[in-house]
Amino acid sequence: MRFLYTVIILFLCAMIGTCIGEILLFFIPEKWYFYNLISKSLNPMWKINSLDLIIFNLSFSLIFKINLFTLVGLIIGAVYTLRKI
């Protein structure tokens, strides 16, 4: 149960961190150096183009967006869960 709690907290903190980073991009001018720092992101992707079964056709893709604030959120979530346990 503690493992599931830790994974959920880390996932939520990473999502919140990513959202905060994306919201900050709206308020920071593009010419600032800080904008270039937080606008860069990694986009790992897992994709099934087409899984053709006889009854139906299935296509699926999962894309993660990882930026600087995602890592900040993960660190905050890790510190929080380590203090709780």
C-alpha cells in the first residue's frame, strides 16, 4: 500500500509541476533566457500504429511531456513521501 501511495504522489506532483511550467510560459516573455530554459522538454512516446484484429482495428499512443518543472515536481513529491513514510 505504501508503494502505491508513493507512486500516486510522485505522479500527481509531476503532473502539477508540468502544468505550472506550461502556465508560466504564458506569462514570461519569449526573449528572456528563462523562457528558453523552461520551454525545452522531452517527449518520449509509446505508439501502436495499427493493431488489426478481425473484429476491430486498434490504434494507441501515449506521449509524456517532461520539462524542468516536471523534475521539480518529482523532487518535491519524493521529499514529501519520504517524510511521510
